[in-house]
Amino acid sequence: MPVQLKRIYDEKSLSDGQRILVDRLWPRGMSKASAGVDRWMKEIAPSAELRNWFGHKPERWEEFQKRYRAELRQNPALEELKAMAQQGMVTLLYAAKDQTHNHALVLQDMLRDR
């Protein structure tokens, strides 16, 4: 399943395919015109409670992944995103600075696991 990750602040490219923002909040300092987002799926992002609890603290990463996966299993937007990925390249866009501890990685894994 062709799913790649990219920070929304990175250059867009023709190879991105469908560009889907998967953050609940619009990225700071990014205009909608310059973002090049095809779809904003804020409903697939972690709940506000989970996002606030995690706070991008690496020591909470393992538990965050478990909790977010549990949320995703109950989220109908996951099936919708999976269907989009089956049609062609999908790039999941996120704003987090930490590229090794963010929800888009978990989401990408969930899409590939199914």
C-alpha cells in the first residue's frame, strides 16, 4: 500500500500523490494556499486528550502508540483512508518537529498492517 510521510513544511512534489493532512490542528504559520493539501482529515488524528497527555515526550512513545492504535481501531476514518491508499500514492502530512515520535508513523503502520 503506497503510503509515505512528510512534514507539511517540506516541499511538495508530484510524487506525493494525494496529500492528506492528518493533524487535528492546522499547522502554525502555514497558509492553506501554500500547504497544497488535498484533504484535511482531522478526525483521524489522536484525540485532544491523548495528544495533550503525550506532549511529544519520547518516554511516553510506547504507551502513546498503544493508546492511539486503540483509538484508530474505533475510528471509521481509518477505513476511508485505507481505501484512498488502495487507489494510489498517499502522503500523510503532519506538523510535528519530531520525525521519529509522531502519530503519523503509527497511522502509516496501521495502514500497512491491515
